[in-house]
Amino acid sequence: MKSATVRSSAAAAAAVPKAHVDVRPIMLLVALMVLGLLLVGSPSTWLTLTVAGLAMGFIIFIIASGLTLIFGLMDVLNFGHGVFIALGAFVATSVLGGMAGWTTSPSVLLNLLAVFSAMVVAMVVAGGVGWAFERVIVRPVYGLHLKQILITMGGMIVGEELIKVIWGPLQIPLPPPEALRGSFFIGDAAIEKFRLLAVAVGLLVFLVMMWVLSRTKVGLLVRAGVQDREMVEALGYRVRRLFVGVFVTGSALAGLGGVLWGLYQQSVTPQIGAQVNVLIFIVIIIGGLGSTGGCFIGALLVGVLANYTGFLAPKVALFSNIALMVAILLWRPQGLYPVTSR
Amino acid sequence: MNLLTLAGVHTHIGAYHILHGVDLEVPEGAVTVLLGRNGAGKTTTLRTVMGLWAASKGTVRFAGEAIERQPVPEIARRGIAYVPENMGIFSDLTVQENMLLAARGARHADQLDRARLQWIFDLFPALQKFWLYPAGKLSGGQKQMLSVARALCEPRRLILIDEPSKGLAPSIVNNLVQALRELKAQRTTILLVEQNFRMARLLGDHVAVMDHGRVVHTGTMAALAADAELQQRLLGLSMGLSTGLSMNAHA
């Protein structure tokens, strides 16, 4: 047995038909963009709207990706996720306010350093609060969905009130630093600089997350735990410990998303989390509960559609994401990329 | 020497009282087969040993230590592998990723014990062929092979296997029997739940028969196989040995 060698796995796989990759959800996104181009008419306006939609989608993905894994891994319905978004946004107001010298400097480097500092501090604070939230609020109600909904919503209300105690109840402006204000122009299309930053950060988070999930043992455990938590434990892994890590990471990502969302809106209110909560729940349902890939496509669909409808039919914009969710669930009741065991 | 001992084990699942004082001894280095009709408590016994359902009363001792209050991962880390009835494979993961998860000591596929892996490939050649294929796309028999192979990925002291032949074609069952016989030849301790009496007879050294949540008979498989009256009384079998039919077909 010891002297035997394993034949090349690639050679072994060569004899096997390729696994089918479901590209229809991606084609749906492409089709939506093409439809948007036809309805908007002007390519430059379409490009502006599309970049804005993708930026919005990437920010929503950053926020929602943690939530979908939290649900997938431990069946925890965390309606309090929004509080980490608000926390991240308010921490950003303090950090960027304290670094006014850097944010108003004409130096692009100092501007970016200020924004990245705000992101890092927001992630650390949101992650730390997330750790406490899991221990105090979520842990006592594992497996009890109704109580999870009630207590996590209660947690969010308490969190919002604490934010008001610290930062006050009023809206606080959160302007992007000098270098991120204004737009680039591609022909007649105006591309806001900050939105490009949001796309870049969102893409980076997505790539890092996909790398971790597909190339590391921890990622493998998360993906397996989402499918069959019990079997992962039977293989000798402590899923609860893994879940705490995912919860803290998800909270930190929500904090990061809060910074980007606050800069996107250029102001923050204590209710910002509750407002975004609706969107992120739509996204994780569209994507398939527990599915990171589905969450990514779902977030981009929601972002792009919201921008197209906001331009074409503002009265329909509020309703459009609900309509998208209904249409997708009629097509795929388990979401775009359902997790197999669910 | 007994590797696993259950004494007076009771298990409740919600309002249901499933095990009513199970006493069972699993000798080291042998295959013990747990027989009984559907609903007798066989699967519950395995899940209780694994900690997936907590024993409400009684003791479960593994290698001399009580494990009935231990969390599932701690029980697994003591060297107990579990092959569930539903196979428990991760459908969205490849065969390679499923195996990597089963090898706790390996962080990457190239850290898997190559010699051991080759031995597993020799037992189940399909797994090598479909190494990078999503496990959910495998046939039922291949999934069962993967499920058993995962339990063999690292040395284990005890393997709990729940109805490996269920729903499989006879030719696939034969492959599985061959693989388990090879394990048996290496003196691996196995506690096997099996409805297919032909397979049970081929593999078992010892037998325990369950009924209504209790062990009602223990002995050697050879003694049970030779006693048609005992089979009839315990299992409701009628010439099951010669026909190779399962208990379900006769009960």
C-alpha cells in the first residue's frame, strides 16, 4: 500500500464528462442589461446607469454575503444584520471626520488612505459588536426561528437607539473625499469616481471570498456546513466555532458595506440599516439561501434593475425589486443557485 | 476486548421514546451486525453512539471512556467514523473535496495520504475516475462508495455503517461487500446496520438483533446463520440465507 502512487487526478478527470455549470442566472443579468439598453435608448445614459447599478449591487453583495452564510450554516435568521451596516456607516463619519485633513487634501493617496482607514475601523468595530451580538442575542435561540426573528429585530432596535445615544438622532453628512468626488467621462457617459471604488472593493471582496470558499479548508467547511451541518460535525469539526467566525466576518462585511453605502448616499441616519435590510433579504432569497454565488448575481440584478427603473419609471422603482423576487421565485422556487440539501 | 459498550441506553427524540435500554458490546477487530425490522431502533443506536441524538439515560463507553455526554465532533475525534443511511455526502463539493474534509489532518488535496488514497481507489475505482466531479452528480452506488471511502480516509478505530446496501443494484452491493470484506480482513472494527441478510451473513462475526428499542439477542453470526428456527423467531426470516433476500421482503 505504501509504495503505490496515485495517478494524475487531471488525467483521471479527463475521461469524465465535464460538470454542467448553470449559466442561466448570469445570462439573465446580461439579458437585463441588454433590455435596459433597448429601453433607455441612449448608450451613454445606459452606461452611467449600469455602472451605478453595478456599484450598488456590489455594495449590497458585500453586506448580504455574510448574512446568507449565517443562515446557510446555522439556520439563523438574523434580522438584526442592518445594525452592523448602520454601525459601519456611523463609524466612518467619525473616522473620516477625524481625518478631515486627509479627506480634503488634493492627494489621491491620502484620500484613499482615509477611506481605507474608515473601512478597517468600521470592520473591526462591526465585527467586535457582531461577536457580542452572537453570544448574547443569537446563541440562546439556536434552532428557534420565531424567537430568532423577534430577538434579532429587537437587537437591531436597541442597536439603533444606542447609535442615537452616541452619534445623535439626526442625519450626518458623509461626503466622499476630494479625489472621489465628481465623475469621469467616457464619451457623454458620466461615471462617478466613488462608484468605481465601490465596484473595485466589491469585486475584491467577491474574489477573496470565492478564493477562501473554494481553495481553503475553512472555506470547504463553510460550504459543506451550509449543505449538511450534522455531517460536518460527524467528521470531527466544531461547526459552532466555525459559525462564530462566519458571524463575525459577516458582521464586519456589513460594517464595510455600511461605509460604502453611507458614502454612496453621502449621508447616514440611524435607520440606514433597516432600509438596506429589505434589499439584502430580497437578495439572499433571490440567490438561494446559503448560496454565495446566488447572492452575488442576485445583488447585481437588484442593483442594476433599481437603477434602470429609477430612470425609466421612478414610481415603479420601489416595487421593482419585489417584482424581481416574485418573478425569480416563480422561475426557481429555491432561488437562482439553490444549496443542494435545502 | 470490547471497543464499544452500551449499557441501559435510552434515547428520546422529541416526545418519542425510541431506545428502551439498549445493552450492546462491540468487540475490537471484528464486524458486529445490528439486525432487526424497520423501526427496531438500529439507526437510533448508531446515531446515539455518534452523539447525534443524545442518550437520555445509560452509558456509552468507547475504549473504556464514557462518551454519551460528549459533543459530536469530540466523539468523531476519538476515532469513530459514521456512514449514515442517507450517505451524507456533500453534493455541491467534488469527490476530492469530500475526501479532503474527511481527512482532518490535511489542509490541501496534496496532503492526503497518497498510499491510503491509492488503496481506496483500488477498492472503489470509480472515485478516481470522478475525482474532480461534483459528488451530487454521481450514481447512487458511487455516492455510497464515496460515503464509505470518506470513513476510510484516515485510520479509524471504529466505523459505524448504516444500511450501505439500501437502494443499490445487486452488482453494486457485491462491490461494496468486497470492499467491506477487505476492511474486515484488516481487522477494522465495524458496527454495521444491515437489512440485507445475505450481506450481513457474509460480513458479520457477531450479531445483535434489536426489537422495540432493545437488543433481544446477541451471539455469533455463524450460530444465527445455522439456526433457521432462531432466524424465524428473531427476524421473521424464512430461508433468507439461501435466497439472499432482505428482511423487508419477509417481514
